[in-house]
Amino acid sequence: MSSLFSLQGQVAVVIGGTGGLGGAMADALAASGAKVAVVGRNAERGAAAVKRIADQVGGRPGEMVGFFAADAIDKASLELACERIHSELGPVRVLVNAAGGNRPDATLPPGADFCALGLEAWRDVFDLNLVGGVLLPCQVFGKKMLEMFAQSQPASTSAIQSTGQPESCSIINIASMSGMIPLSRVVAYSAAKAAVLNLTQFLSREWATRGVRVNAISPGFFPAEQNRSLLYNADGSLSARGGQIIGHTPMSRFGRPEELSGATVFLACSKASSFVTGQNIVIDGGFSSTTI
């Protein structure tokens, strides 16, 4: 069983790996043997993530883990990072798209007028979560994955079927439970994450026989910088919204970043999830089984 969940020697890229959820996913991939490329905009946070992971796996920064600066909504920036990663760590087999977030001016306060929601805020949320969160990274890193598979594996479906399915690359998009349930207030974010799920299914179909599996993970409520003020008051107590969410979560608590680790490693490992593509794994403590 241990071989099913080994990423020994494989290169995994985590875009947004300097954040709380992305960082936990990077930790899990490194613990499973992967060389991890942490991609983000903040060099200081990137260096901290690299040190944490290197200490965890007993390696040196640059050997098993490295930080590569890039802006997820800038294709040229991603292309430069991709070339550096290939040169310094090797061909990428796993891509985790964990960049994303929301904007206060794209969030509707109670009783607010949807018709007054600004277009600029809407576009920025879509750019961050859909364009930079999935589209551009999949174009840049996905292209390399497709080329690598085409060069090393049987080209035809019949050949694959006759010789056995070869190891595949894996793309894991971070969607959201709110992409499945249109929650109040975070309308732009919910719509963008719904688009992430749709694009995930599209790419899974397009690349299914070309060596690249594409799946999504949809976290529920995990306290982080972007949503902490929504869930907690300044004194650390639950906000009215946070209490309402807990009350509709069967497990009666918020999620912890490390609770994304199992699904991440499962989807990343081609032996463990070789016949899994186009799927959305929901990790929400049961929230989506109820209504709010």
C-alpha cells in the first residue's frame, strides 16, 4: 500500500504554496517524497515555506524544495518560473493550483443591492480565482505535461489499452464548497469557484487520454487571512456568520489545513488514483449535506 502513495523523486508545483491551505498541501506532498516547488509572489513568505518544508523532510533548501517567484495572473511570469523549475528540480508531474481569494468590495453586506456590485471587483475576483487560479497555470504547466507524456508514452488509446495505462501527471485545482452552493454575500467568489469546477471537468475530458488527470478539491470553511474577519470577531469569539456556519456543519467545527493532506496526496499519486479524473472531492465537515 505504501507504494500507492509514494511521490518519491517526482516534482510537484504548488501555486499559492505560501498560503495556509496551499502550504499544508505542499507539506503533504514533500512528506510523500516529492520535490516541491513553492510558487508565489511574496519572497519572504516563500523563504519561510521553503525552510519549514526543508526542516520537515531533512533536506536543504534548493535540493528537495525551492521557492519560485511568479504572479499567477501573469502568463510570462509563470512561463519563466516553469522553465526554472524544470531546470533546477526536473519535469513537473504534479500541479496544485491553490492561488485564490476574495475582495471586500466583491462581498455583499447583509441587505446590500446586488445590482450595485462593481464590475471591477467582480473581474478581479474572477481573474484571481479562475484566470490565475486555474486557466493560466494549466496552460503553462499543462502544456509541459502533455509534451512530456507524448514523448515517453504510447500515442494512441489502443496502444495504451494494450500495454496498460502508464503513469499520469496530475493537476489538482482548489475550488470551494461555495462553488457548489451559491452562498450569500460572497457572490463573485462563489461564481468564480463554480467556473473552476466546470473548467476542471472540461480539462479532464480533453486530456484524459493524453496522460494528464485533472481533479478538484473543494474545501469548506477553513479559517485563513481572507475570511477570518467573516468568521470571528476582533476578540476571537465567533461572529454571527461564523456561528451560523458552525451550526450548519455536522462536525460542529471549522476545518484545519492539514485535513486537506490526504486528498491531495491521493490525487497526486498516479498509482493510487490512476482512474480518477474530472472529480471534485469535498472536504467540508458535512456542510454541503445541509442547507444554510
